[in-house]
Amino acid sequence: MNIRVYDEIYGEALLTVEDMASAGGESFDAADRVPGAAGRAFDVKTWHRTWSAARSAGQDREPVRLQVEAADEFQASVPWSELDKALFLYAQADGSPLAKGYPLRLYVPGGSSECLNVKSVVTVRLLYDEAEREPEATYGFKNTISLDELKRKPQ
Ligand SMILES: Nc1nc2c(c(=O)[nH]1)N[C@H]1C(S)=C(S)[C@@H](COP(=O)(O)O)O[C@H]1N2
Ligand SMILES: [Mo]
């Protein structure tokens, strides 16, 4: 399964987890940063630096925020400043695809909540608007408001 990347500066790409991992620098055991986690992981910020430099050398822009969305529409939105230790888990220890959280799982060690550890990430967005820098991390299922609920809202 491919991962859709939407970067407001560097553009869009459809990547396999292997593509992403190869831009992610040296892979490591997720347990190095997340007690209890297992499998191969790469560093989120290293991945973005390498991937963006390959697309547009010399621009060197750092996002203000990362948003990820999962296959089940669970999503998280995290300020870049909280991602110094963040990792993407992309394979089992033996290199095979993830049994849980396939194709990609975000972990945010030291983040404001364990709920930010989004499983089955299929979309990654990089935001640069200064207005997105400060708001605290959020997570949850995408708003799916039914027509009935809308009708019940006071006018
Ligand atoms: N795709 C997806 N990722 C998700 C969730 C979810 O419902 N869907 N729940 C989150 C929440 S609220 C928590 S607490 C953790 C639970 O991780 P675990 O299944 O490894 O216990 O996953 C997070 N990642
Ligand atoms: Mo949670």
C-alpha cells in the first residue's frame, strides 16, 4: 500500500514505505525510543529533510506541523516541535510488513498523548502556515456529521 504525501512546499508524492525508509536514514528498533514497541523504524524529521532536499535542493524549509491520516480515518495533527523523537514504524523486526498498523505507524515519544500513535497511516501532510505552529496536538476520527445531525443544530 502506498503512502500519499502532501507537502505545501515540496509537493505531492505517492511513496512505498520502503521508499520512505530509504530516505529516513539509518533504521532502528522502535523499542530504542518506545518501550514495548517492536519492529523497524525511521526518524520522521530525518525522512523529511532527506526527501525534501532530494526534491528541491537548497530550499531547506522546515514544516510547522505534521498531520497523518489512517485508513480508518483516524487522524492526528502534531506541532513540528513535538516531533524531535518521532518515528515511523514500517516493518516487523524481520523486515516483513507490519502485522499491526500496516503500512506505517507513527509514534510520538514524549508527545502529549499515546493516542497520537496513529496506526495504518496512509496520508501524511506537511504544513508551513505560521498559524499552524502553535495549536497543541490533536487526534481523533475525522468529523463525519450526518445530515440528521446538521438538521438538529440550532439555527
Ligand atoms: N488508525 C488508528 N490509529 C489509532 C487509533 C485508531 O482508532 N485508529 N487509536 C489511537 C489511540 S486512541 C490509542 S490509545 C492507540 C492504541 O494503540 P494500541 O492499539 O497499540 O494499544 O492507538 C492510536 N492509534
Ligand atoms: Mo487513546
